[in-house]
Amino acid sequence: MARMEGIMRKRKLVKALVPVAICVAVMLSVFFFLRYQTEKRLSILLVSNASADQVEGIDLLISKRRKNPPYWEGMVLDRLDLGARRFSHLEFRNCDFSGSRFDSGEFADCRFKDCIFRSCDLREMTIRNTTFEGCNFSGAYFTGTTLENVDLTFSVFKDARIKAEQLRGAQGLDSATFDEGLQAELGGE
């Protein structure tokens, strides 16, 4: 009799827990599905060469990345028109932005590690509190760009359109690579 009561209690407990377990499983499935769809949609939108004006909510999608701080790794984001966009508190690792336009935009409190910005249009930008570690800016345009509290450690600026006065106050200049004329203006070898 006692054994039968124990079995009945276990069955009741299982019956009570099954709906809870199903609910939790459904909620987790929906969470991971939405997270995957957001990342997949961002990847498709960014890689599709669509203009930022054609992509509604791209700023919101970029901020949806769930890592802390948010970061993107190994993405090819070349030839995009992301002019007049604000990138804030983001991290990019090993990404290729070659030929993309960021003109009149802003990088604020961002980190770029080993990224490629070859022939990028970075004119009239505001770049502040941002680190570019080991990035390649060969052939990039910086005309009218303001750099505030920027770290350029191990970055390359061959054939980049940038002036020495724009680089005043930047960190990591001793390890960065510039054209000979600019290097001399900055006081390097």
C-alpha cells in the first residue's frame, strides 16, 4: 500500500512537471530561434551590399548582438554604404570593410582588432574613444575626420589620405606604419 502511494505521488509530480518542462523548452527554442534570426538577418543585410538607407533598423540589428561587449568576428563587410551611421560600444575582430563608406558617421567607444579598412571612405567622421589594433587602412580617406582618444597600435596607413595634425594625440603611433613623409612629420624614423 505504501509502495502504491509512493508511485502515485511520483506520477502526480511528473504530470505536474511535464507542462513546466514543455513551457521551458518552448521558451528556450523561441529565444535561440530569434537570436539566430537576428544574427542571420544582420549578416545577410550587411553582406548584401545594400545601402544603409535601404536597410531599415540596421543600427538596432547591430546592437542586438548578445555578447558583452557586442562583437562580430571574421565577417566580410566590404563595399557597404554605411555613411552617416553611428557605431557605439561594438567590437569587430578580423573583419574586412574594404571599400566601404562610413563618411559622416561615428565610431564611439568601439574596438577593431586585425580589421581591414583598405580604400574605405572615412571622411568627415568622428572617431572617439576607439581602438584600432593591427588594422590596415591602406588607401583609406580621412579628409575632415576628427580623431579623439584613438589607439592605432600596430595599424598600417600606407597611401592613406590622412594628415599629421589629425593624428596628434593618438596613441600607438610608434608601432603604427605610415608613408615616409607622414612618418617624418610625426617624428618617427
